[in-house]
Amino acid sequence: VAYVIPLDGSIGPAETRVSEWQWYVADGAAAAAAAAAAAAAAAATTATTATADTFEGMKAVCRRAGRVSVDQLAAAHDVPYGDCFRTRLRFCVTRQGRNVARLRVGLEVVFVKRTLMSGFIRRGCTSGVQQSFAVFLELLQAQVDAELGDRSGEM
């Protein structure tokens, strides 16, 4: 997946191109089959549809397995020293009970070239992931609240 994101740093461009690769891992044979079907559906569609298909596939995997993890490897091309590092991110969603889930996020900054700016790069990546997941959790909570509200109106 390739996309453009805005940057708010004082150094460098106002936006950057990002190349990202994702892998989905779930527990259980049925969940693995559902993940494979979602990946096949995503590969056969356009990028916009693939996101929705992949999300629907992840929801099916979570229902069956109770846990799913997403591994991402991303390269930011236009940021300062962007050719020196890649970010490896794993987020894991585990069902904890009815309508309750736990989200764990792990980040690793992988350096492919040596640079004296490694501390600065690590701090920037960590800060960016924290900001992104804060926004993600707000959007996710709004979606969950909307779905639960729709279901309570049906009863």
C-alpha cells in the first residue's frame, strides 16, 4: 500500500510518501482460512476496496479466533534520513469478553544505514505512533459506540 501523509515537523517537507506492507496473523485454523480469504479478496480488488475487505476479514478473524495481530513494515521516503530506517509495527487485538478487547502496540525502528540521528529518529517515530493510535482509538470508539447504539435500537 502506498499513500501520502502530512508532516508537522519544523524540518523537512510538509508531507511524505509512505510504502507499507501488512501481514495478518490469527489463532486457530478457521481464523487462518478467514485471513487467507480476506487477503485473496483484497488482492483481487482496488486499493480503496481492499481496505474495506481487509477490515471485514479482520472482523471475521476476530470473531472466530478471539485474537488477531497485524504486522506492518513501513518506509517513509521523503522525510529527512528516510533512506536510513524503516518502522516495524505490530498491533494485536485480543478479545477480553463480550464487547471488550485489548489493544497492544509494539514499535521497532529498523536502521538499514548508519546515522548519527538515530535517537532523534526513534523519538520521532515513537511520538508519531502514539499520536496516530490516539486518533485511531478515538475513531474506533466512535465506530463501536455507533454500532452498539444501532444494535440497542433493534431490540
